Amino acid sequence: MGAELNHTIVWCSNKQRSARFLATLLGLPEPVAFGPMLVVRLDNGVSLDFYQKEGRIAAQHYAFLLGDDDFDRAFARLREQGLDYWADPGRQRAGELYRLHGGRGCYFDDPDGHLLEIMTRPYVLGG
């Protein structure tokens, strides 16, 4: 077996709020408790394990590859919540989607300021 990402810890100030935010937005099952964490399982077997901590949360970036129909549903939920979104990670192109490699995507913040991205096509590397 080659190397695969199994899980990562997402530091947050309120694990219930943050885990449910992501699961609801992406249309995933309810988060599951595992020790001190709430786990959101993605369709490819990777999990995001939300771990609550006191103090400052260092912002991270998490990108989610979705099919076109799932993207449409997630983007509709994002807009229904009145969330700001951008076509670029520098947050310069507000209220726009990006179009790359034949797909669409956008960036937005989760409750702790992590920069999340939803996209319909993976990036093409090396040219």
C-alpha cells in the first residue's frame, strides 16, 4: 500500500459548531464522537477530526473536491447562510467563482477562520 492521508486534526474553538458547519455544508453525515474529537468522514475515507482548544486558532486551508451536483448544493447552502466567498485565496475577488481546468470553485471561511475551498476539478500540476 502506498501513502494515503487517513485523517487530520482541525483545531477549533467549538467542535460542535465547526464540525456541524462542515458536515451540513457538504451534505455529509452527522459528526461522530471519538475521544475528545468530533469526526467528519469524507467519502474517500479521510476524516477531519475537530479538536476544541482554548486560545488562538491558527488558520489552515482545506479543499474539497465535489461533483458538479454536490458543488451546486454546497454552494447553494453557502449562499443561503449569507457567507462571503471569493474566487481566490487572497480574498480579492469577492462574490465570484473561479473557473479552472474545466471546473468551478470558491473559497470561504469556517467559524474559526479556516479558509475552505470547494471545487469541481482538481488542479492540473506540471503544466
